[in-house]
Amino acid sequence: MTVDQPGGNEDFILGYHGTRYQTRDVQRAVEFYTRHLGFKLEHQQLPAFATVSLSDFKLLLSGPGASGSRPMPMVVAKTRAAGIASLCA
């Protein structure tokens, strides 16, 4: 099955929230993206997290204290990967 065929991967993707970027200094990253690249600050909970956007694109900035910065347990990662692989088969 390919992406172009009915029932392909396009049916699996329901939406897209944003891209997570892990950084050591969320405030500094916010300043860089907003001041130099024209992003808009959407939300921040310093020092752990912030969201900046450019048009419809959202960039989720996670610092060392954010829950998104913790490594994912391998059991969960393998289970999710197996579930995704079975949907694509």
C-alpha cells in the first residue's frame, strides 16, 4: 500500500499540532524566534515551555524542566511503533 492509494497513510494522519524542539534555554529561544525570525509568541510557561508560531506552523519549545524533555520509556516507544507499523501494513 502506498500513500497515493486509497486507505494509504493519508487516512492515518488526522491533524498536526506542531513540532517540538528541545532547548536548554526556552527564554533565549523565544527571543531568537520572535526577534530575528518573525515568529509570534503564543504561550509561555518559563523556564520549561513556550509555543511560538509563524502562520499556521507552531513550534513547541521544551526546556530541561518540561515533561516533553524526559526520555520516553522503551516499552511505550516499542508499543507505539508496533501499533503504527500494523496500521501501515
